[in-house]
Amino acid sequence: MRECSNFILISGTGGLGKSMMMRHLLLDAIYNFDETGKVPIFIPLKDYNDTYHDLFGYIYEKIESLGGADNIDDFAHLLTDGECLLLFDGLDEIKSDYRKKFERDLELFADKYADNMF
């Protein structure tokens, strides 16, 4: 898929296996890290709301809660250098009140860190 675009959206109705596909992509990216050089990051979106200043803060909090980030500056450098594969899962699980904010935040985030894969 990385040969098609750095930005890919997988969509479909509930129960089709989108989340399972995201987990497969995560495991595949871990397995192929030596080839791709991209750090795979799985981001569940079910908890996204307007209490987050921006998407960077939300993503960092999710990574930190799993014990995967020691330093926010190191994470920022990974993103700036385009070394991440960000797998967002559960867009349909974001409450409708926060969906517009998320879409706006994602667009800004993807523009700022465009060398990563989404």
C-alpha cells in the first residue's frame, strides 16, 4: 500500500473487519520494520474528544499510556523525520460532537508531518 500513497483510508460498514485489518497492518509493519524503517504506531480513536489541544497531544498520550514513549521531544523528532506509520483505528467511534475537530486536527497534523505514512 505504501507504493500507492502515504495517506490511505480504509472504510466500510461495521463488522467488516477494519479493526482486524489495522491490527494486521500493525503486526506486518513490526515484522517488516527493517525493510520500511517506519515505526508503527496504533492509535485507537474511541477516546478522542475536545479536551485535547491537538492531535499530537492525543497520540502522545496514547503512546505514553502503553509505556512506549520516554520523551516527547524524541517522538516529535520521529514525526519530523518522517519515520512513523500511524494507524488510526475507529473513526466511526469518535462522538459526532468531536468529529469535525478531529478531521481538522488530522488535516493539520498530516500536513505538518507529511513524510510519515497514515
